[in-house]
Amino acid sequence: MSKGAAHCGVSQSAASQHVQEVERRLGLTVFDRTRRPMELTTAGRIYASFCRDVLEREREMELELEALKAEFGGTARVASIYSIGLSEMSRLQEEFTSRHPAAQLHVEYMRPDKIYEAVVNDSADLGLVSYPVPSRDVAVIPWRNEEMQVAVPPSHPFAARNAVYPADLNGQDFIAFDEDLSIRRELDRFMKAQGIEVNAVLHFDNIQMIKSAVAHGSGISILPARTMQEELAQGSLVALRLEADLVRPVGIVHRKRKRFNRATQSFLELLAPAPA
């Protein structure tokens, strides 16, 4: 009893009291105290076998939990265009960390062409882009279509409306995207098809700068509705429904035949239920 107590790091008195409590609960003795040294009774051997099984199951549980931690560990490397990152990445990072505290989410914000490069060069596992384009090396997972709306400053005559027609945009001062961006080419194609001619007074390579220019009264623009929520709440912009079927497709790009680690797969699962 003394050696057992020392092995467990308790006093001999405490060990004796514990044995007595076990015997009380079992209603049987676990030690034959008439022998020297004491021996286990039949009930004691059954109880000892049970204890060994419990300890073994505990060890197996700890190993399984450690394996689970390792499985959900690792890092998901994501490259994102600025408009998605600024409007949603904070929420996504918070939810990802809540679901998988052992994993890491590393996000970089880039221009679309740099995102494709990062994916092909394997410096990013996933890329979040608008107007995604597959290629020999890049695969696309469709994510959602974002409604495009007309952004105007509160002082603009259009601001009192709920919607505008494409023809209403003719002759308006317009804040455009840079010519090398896919969204610029798609908007130019849309305007040409609708017979719209605007006066492009400024152009930028990101939505944030365009929103700022519109808010300051430099012109109007056409932007994804979900990227303007903060400005609408602040009252610095007014978003009008465009009476035309115009959306911005957003997708997830990755290198073909890429094997995702568990963290990256988990981030993909997080994106899956994103609303349209």
C-alpha cells in the first residue's frame, strides 16, 4: 500500500481511504489482508482489469484527439481580390478560427493577375477572383453571382430613385475600372450592347477607390451590390437597382490536381454555403 501510494503521489492514508471507498461501493473487498504481502481477491482482480481497460481507453482517446488536432492543423493559404477581402474576409477568418482553432488561415490581397500567378506557382492554395477563367493549369470552382448596381452620391439626381434603366446612364460622368481588368472589359461589353455612352472621368484598379470617388461626387459607377453595404449604412453612397441582367461572377481558383490539406479543405467547406 505504501509503494502504491508513493507511485500515485498520495499519502498512504489517502490511498487506504480510497481503497476502502472502492470496497464500499463494490460491496466486496479487493484485497485479502490476511496474507503478507496483501493479495488481490477475485473481486480485486476483476476491478483491476476494469481499471486497466479504462486507462487504455483513455490513452487511445488521447492519441485520437492528438491525431484530430494534427488533421485540422496546418495552414490554408488564400489569395483574394481586394473587394472580397475587405467586405468578407474578417467574418470568414473569425468563423474559420472558431471551427478549427488548431489551423491557420493566411490571406493576401492581390490584383487578379497576381492571384493566378500565386495559384500556379503554389504560393497560394486558393484564389478568390471575379470573372474566373480556367486554363491548362488552373481549375475554377464557381462560388456565386453578385448583383451589379449603380452607385451614386447622395447629391446626385438619381439618388431619389429606386432603380435606373441602362439608357439613363448615357452622358453621365463615370468612374471606371482600369482597362486591364476583367470587370472593366465586361462593363464595356455591357454598355456597348446596351448602346450606352458614358464620360469616363476617372479610372482605378480597385473598388474601394471607385467608391471613394463616387462618394466625393466625381461621377457614378456600376459596382457589386454586396461591396457597398458599409457605405450605404454610413449614407455616403446610394445604390440603385439596374434594370438589366448584370452580375459579377465570383469563383475560387486553384492549381489543377492540387491536393488540399485539411485546413484548405475546411476553408472550401466554409465557402460552400455562401449566399448568392
